[in-house]
Amino acid sequence: MQRQTGGLSRRKFLAAAAIAPLIVPAGVLGRGGAAAPSERLQVAAIGIGGRGSYDLGVALHEQDVQFVAVCDVNRERRERAKATVDEQYGNKACAAYIDFREVLARPDIDAIIMAPGDRWHTPMAVLAMRAGKDVFSEKPSTMSIAEGQVLTATARRLGKIFQVGTQRRSEANFVFADELARSGRLGKLHTLKAHTLPFEMKHDLLPAQPEPAKTDLDWDLWLGPAPWRPYNKGYLTGCGAWLNYYDFGTGVAGWCSHTICQCQGVIDADRTSAVDYAYPNNETSEGFTARYANGVKLVLAVGSFKGFGLWHGSCGVRYEGSEGWVSCADGYAGPEVSNPALLGERQKLLTAYEERERRVMNHMRDFLDSVRSRRQPVANAEVAHRSMTTCHAINLSMLLKRSLKFDPVKEEFIGDAEANRLRSRAARDPWQA
């Protein structure tokens, strides 16, 4: 049955997506800095709740960007986002959509900045790239190992730019901590410690409540690839109450996406994943230990954001080597080190990083520059997939309550058929990635 979506059928959308990669919008030909309207990147924002609003605000003030559309299944969010964009530009030109497929079908849009629920990240990003768009997607980038394989294959095959919003890859405090580790100033690295939240994966359902009007909240589109579940406003309360439900979230993998991506970059593991996963024999994942093929150990710390003295702030990481350690977290003045003299090398190491990588320490800007240059961004699809594979393997170990071994070349668990079946998740039609 052909499904109608606000005047755009699925068949028409797919037809538009098929030809979209052949179209080169004028915005791609623009230059950085203050750009004439005809030279700006034409951008749309999809999924504009808390994190999406933040990303919109960051990109909105880049002078070579023009937001032409916003989209959200929630009326209040899309109206608020449209008002924000219109106020910035002093007009009423920004279009507002409920169905993201209408956005993707527009050939004038160069790039998508998206922050819908986790279940949407890969399917929406894949559809966007097939429609000829470059994509900035919030974390976690995938719901399963199989989704990550589809994501990387799509970006590679179509030559699209994909950046996952692991922004600490571009923040000076974290870059400095990373450079201390990479440069050998801590000696030989042996242990990485990463902050996470307690493991929780609910399989129960909230009782059915009357659905809102579709113009207020399109519940079917909110669910998207997730299994059909009756509407209940409890899923939408607070800071993403849906996160702890297996149908909608990723358990440990969701929060670990903040920190494990950081850790893997430090040990040059952006194209691989951990190989051994030791179940910690507890329900929280406290002390979960994974090991990489090079022998480096990854340990999860749960509990307070202060990390029990490992760091001060949220999303903390700590790198320990034979000659010292460094830790870094959000909301703190800077990294903490075992040898305070190392702090004096901050500017030297940051300058060396910028010269070596030729990147600005601004995650959104790195994405926009990559859209223009076609150079891969710092947190590209492969980086996202490989770090999320480690996250998903940890999550599966917690779900199955046993240790696992993983082959990152074959991308399969060794000797565990059940774990291998869980490398993918079923998706509702027509949302298979």
C-alpha cells in the first residue's frame, strides 16, 4: 500500500532521492566566512528538541550557512525552531515540516543537521545521504552493529560527508588531553577509563493513552523504525524518558557514545573495536572491562558525574600510562594531570594538533568545512561505527550477562550465536536502513 505523507508519497520520495545525488546545489560552491546568500550552504534541521535546538543555534550563527527548513513531529518544537530561524534572518522564509521526507526531497538543500530520537539516527541519515545530502547526526549514531555497517557503506559508496556529534573530539580541553596521551608524554598507555550511566533496559510497555492530533505530535513518525507501541506521554517526559526502553534506546551504548569515541581515538583505534568484553557480574556495568588487540584496557566508571575521583564533571575520560595520567571532563576548567608541569605544554600541543590535522577545534565548523572541501570530518561514519560497535558489544554483554569475544575484522562475535543474532534489530516497514 502506498503511504501518503503530507502530499509526498513514499514512491515519489524514493524517486526524488534516486536523482538527488546528481544535483549540485549552488550553496556547495560558496566560500567560508561572510558569504553572499547565493554562496551559502543551504541547510535544514530535523529533530529539534533539546540537543537539536543546541545544534541549530550553533550552526545558525555560521556566516556561510542559510537555514531554509526545520522539521519535527512535535508542533511546539518545529514552531519554536522556525521562529528562531526567522528572527535570525529577519524574515519568514524558513519552511516548517512534520515529515522529514519532504525536506529530503528538496534539491536545494545541501546538508542536514539532525537530532531525532536514537532509533532514527541511522535510517534518517541513510535516507538523507541517498537523497544527496551531507549529514551531521547526533550521537549515538547507531542502534546496532548492523546499522553501523549500513551507515559506513552508504557514506562510502555515495561519497557523502557524515559527522557524528561527539563534539569532544573538537574541544580544546579534550584535544589537549588526547595529545598528551598520543605524544608519549604519559609513557605507554595501558588503561582508558570512561564515564557511563548505570545500565538500564526496560522491556515493559506503558499503558495506552489517547494519541494527540497528528499536527501536534505524529506518533507514528515519532516511533519510526521502532516496534509499534501505544502512545503514552510518559515516554516523552523529562530528558528523554524513552532512552531506557529497549525499543527506543541503546542502554549503556547511549551514554558510552560520549566517551568511548574519545578513548578509541587516543589509541589509534578509529578503524577497529575492542576484542574482549568481561561481564562485571553486576547490574550496573560498574567496572566493565574491555580489551583491545593491542592490549590496552578500557574500564567503565558508573555513578556520580565526578567519577569517584577519576575526573570532575560529566562525560569524563582518564588515560593512564606507564609515566603518568591525564583526565578530562565537561564543566571543569581544564584537564587534570599527574605531573602539573605538563599543563605548560597546552598551547604547544594544541598548535601542533591544528597544524598536523589542519582542523579547527569547532565540531560543527569541522563538518561545514568538510562539506565544502569533501575531506572526511574528525568524527566520520567509520569513526562513529567502530566506536559504537564497542558500545553495542558492552551493551550486549550486559543484556546476556556473560563475557564476549569479538572479531573486529569479520565484525562478529566468536562462538556466540545469540550475540551474533543481536548484532541487528528488526525495523518496521518502510524504515529498514
